Amino acid sequence: MFHFLGNVVDWFGNGSHWSGSNGVPSLLLGHVEIVVYSLLIAAVVALPIGLWLGHTGRGGFAAINVTNVGRALPAIAVLILAAQWLGIGRTPALVALTLLSVPPILTNCYTAIRGVAPEDKDAARGIGMTGMQILTRVEIPASIPLIFAGVRTAAVQAVATATLAGFVAYNCLGTLINEGVSANDHTELFAGALLVVALALITEYGLGAVQAAITPAGLRAGAAGRRRGGLRLRAADNPIVDPTAR
């Protein structure tokens, strides 16, 4: 085991693995690039639909069921179908990742908007706000954490799924894994997998920090208050009784 880990350390220390079109920086850049592009396209498609469905409440059940079917599709199957239709390279990888990124963004956006308290919307109507004003000034601000959580989920999923793009000749971190499998090189295979895991963790915690930063202060304060209230309630469940008290 220690010998294998030593080989992995040596692999990362080998300068030839850090230069050229198949070097780690180039493959990492390709991986990040396809993830970012697919997320941007998916957000442009899914967010307006989710906002409209959540605001109007029309057709939401059917749309969410359709997107849930999309979430159930195996990523490799979607990628292979895209490659059969569009050939190999960047295009099928981008199409597959976009299709797989739409469901979590759409579902979270719809759920977030529908979950806004009815009394808040009624109060907004009571002071004369239009439907668009209610959406932009009440529903969206109150839904930002959950909406962004959908983007965050899609991003982490895309980082993991983009690894499969190596199967369709797109240069990404998955290329290292494919080469490791083809050459029966367990060291390169493990190094590629380790890089994907590291990128997924950076994405998860990095976007988590962004989510916390863009959450309105009032929502953060409300969440903190609920947590403190929960702690007080749990403490009150088992009060300490003084046995000497009469």
C-alpha cells in the first residue's frame, strides 16, 4: 500500500505529467471549461422555466416529473447517445452535461419559489405590487439559498460526470483515467481519480461559500434564530431537576 502511494506521489512529481496537451493543467482547464459552459447553458434554460412555473403554479407537477425522469437517466447512456448523434469531441460532452445539469436547477428553482410563504405574497399584493414585482422583490430574494443549492448540486454532479467525456475523445481529467485503464496503469488511474475528487470538493465548498455570501442577511439571521430556538427546545425536553427541591 505504501509502495503504491509512493508511486502516486512520484507520478505527481514527474514534470512530464504537467506539460503538453495531456498534462494536468491542460486537462484540468478542459474539465473546468466544459463544466462551466454546461452550467451556464443549463441555468439560462432552467432558471426562467423554474421561476415561471413556481410563480404561476401552472404545469409544475408535470415539469418536475419530466425533469425527475431526466435525473434517472444514466450519464454514460446520455453521453453515448449524444456521441452517436453529434460525433466525438467537445459537442456531445457539452450537450450531455447540459441535459444532466438542467433537472436539479429546474427542480430546486420551482420548489424554492413555490415554498415562499403565502402570507408574504399576500402582503405584497396588498400594497399594490404587480406579479412581476412580487416575483423579483419577494419570491426570488426569499428563494436564493435553495435556488443556488440547485446550481451547486448541478455543478458537483457535472464535475463528476465530465470525467466520462474522456470516452468521447474530449481532453479532460477523465483522459487520465481512460489512459490508466487502457494501459493497466493503476497509478495514473488513481491520480486521475484523485484530481477529480479534489476538484469536486473544491467546487462543493467553494460554491457553498458563495451561497452563504449571496444569501440575504435577513434569511441568514432567521436561520440562525431557528437553530438557536431548536437548541433551546431540545434543552427544555430534559430539564434538570434538583432532587432536594420541595
